[in-house]
Amino acid sequence: MNTVKPVTGSGKGRLATQLSLSEMRSIFLARRNGMTFGAIERDSRFKLRRVNGMTAWRAVQKYMRASGRRSCAGTALRPAKAV
């Protein structure tokens, strides 16, 4: 049985589940323009919860699924030396 933890107001910043599609798009574009996931979370414009880049990564993944794009594994968002 899977249990889902409720989203609470504790902590600073918002979770990826609390973002609109347009906000996820702006995070996606920031990543595509060269910002790291950690830098995106530290940027005050996005107001994301800081979790070592994971909140930004989840937002990008959600945007890519919602827009019909492939996952990061097959895009230019992947590091150049990745196998």
C-alpha cells in the first residue's frame, strides 16, 4: 500500500508539486540556458525549496512530461560527458 505524505507549509520555498506549468517552463528554460539545478533553487525569482537541486530537477521533469518532451536523459540538459 502506497501512502502519500501531505504537503505541509513547513520549510521555506515551494515544492515542484506546487508550481504552475508556466513556472515549470521558466525553470526548464533557465536550466536549458545553463543554470545548474542548485543555482536555480538558490535564485530568489523561483522561490523553490532548497534540496540540493532536487526540487528544480523535479520541476523540469514534470514540465517535460506535461509538454510531451522526452526525459532529460535524451536531451541537451544532460552533461556532455555522460554515457
